[in-house]
Amino acid sequence: MTEIAPTTLADLRGEIDRIDSEMHALLMERSQIIETLIAVKKTQVSGSAFRPGREADMMKRLALRHKGLLPLDTVEGIWRIIIATFTYVQANYAVHADVSGGDAAMRDSARFHFGFTVPFITHEHARAVIAAVAESAGDLGIFRMDLGASAGVWWRDLIGPERPKIIARLPFIERPDHPAGTPVYCIAKPLADAAVREIVLYAARVERWSETLRAGLAQHLAEVSASAADGSHLSLLVAASGEVEQSAIRAALEPAGLSEFAEIGSHAARFAVKSAR
């Protein structure tokens, strides 16, 4: 027997109530699985549950399959809150933010990507964010990608095996009308088993700069994302494709008098859509 679709307002509202109830039940079921996961892992170390590679992949798949009346902004926001909150209940963490370029954009980014359950702590500059994350049990930090030379050589604070590293570039989904569209780096203590290496970031220190050097990097799918004077030298933040060997990037920089070279993080490649609607 063919089921007759609801046609009255009462029927339609009843269907909405049913779906709402099922969504709530699924969230509670998800929480039960997370409880079991915590027991299996036998740890609630702060920050240990964050998986930027998995999250970036999930956001991409969400954007690719989404259709219909509901704006992508809303769907992405709902998923981000679900992911961030369940990550938080697995292992509590706070988000530290550099608000030197304005509080509103950073607060929007933090709340959109991590929700309201996760504590939000502000700082006056990127280096303070890095220091706070380094001193924490496993917090996250965010700061704008376009900080400029006045922010100093902040990326050198990420050098060292135990120092925080860049683990994500937010937002995961980029579009012109994104409600939290300010491009930011997200840092955490090293997450070797959870890192995604589509784009790898390096801190380099050279004696001089030239367009020839820029062209050489471009041949190896690399570019300078930021630069600043560093005494008599120039410090560079270099972003390169994860498919390129580190030795090739180093070799491209050698002609400039390379004196320091270190990997300081990685993140998913840029994923863009035209519009949220």
C-alpha cells in the first residue's frame, strides 16, 4: 500500500516534530558513543580529541552533498558546534585568540567554529596566543593569517619539537559570504597522528630576498606567506604543497643564504565554494 504524504498543516507540523525528536535522539546516541570512546581511550587529556584532518574532510563532504532551501552557513554552523562540543566533552580545552586586529572577527570565528561551550580567551598579539597554548595542557589558539610585518616574527615561536604547531586553516569551507570568513591559523601542541599535510608550513631565515628566489619556490609549489626583518636577516613563513619533499624547499632557499629552516605545521588545502546558497 502506497503511503500518502502529509497534506495538512497539522500533518506537516507533525512531521517536523518527528524529525526534531529523531535528531535529538541521534545526538544523544552520539553522546553515548563518545562516552564509550572516552572509556576505551582511557584518557581525557585536554586537547587530545581534536582531529583537524578528519574535520576538514567532513566539512568538505558536507558542502559537496548539501542542497535545498537550508543555507550552507546554517548546516556548517550546526555541524561545527556538534563537532567542537563533542570534542570538548572528550577532553576540555579553551580557544585563545589574538584580537590585535579587532575583537569582533576573531570572536565570530571562534564561536562559529568552536561554539559557545568552549571557553574563549583573548590576547593582545599572536606571540601571546602561542605562549598561552604552549603553557596549557592542550588548548587551541587562533590568529589572523594576514597579521603583517608589525606582528613580528611570530612563526619562529613555533620552532621546536615540543612547541605548538599550526594544525588548521579556518574556515574549512571558504566562500565570499561566509559569516566567519576571516582567514585564521589554528595552533595546538603537536598532533602527529591527527595532522593533515596537504599544505606544509616552514620557518626559514635568509640573508637576502629576490624575485629569483620567489620564482624558485613557485617551481616547487611553494610561496612566502609572511616575512619580517629579523636583525640583519629576513625571516620567512613558507607554505608548500605536502607532495613536495622538504629537501626541495630547503634547496630552493639555499641561494638566499639560508641559516634556519624548520617545519612548523601543516593544514588542509583551501576548499572554496561560490556561495552559501
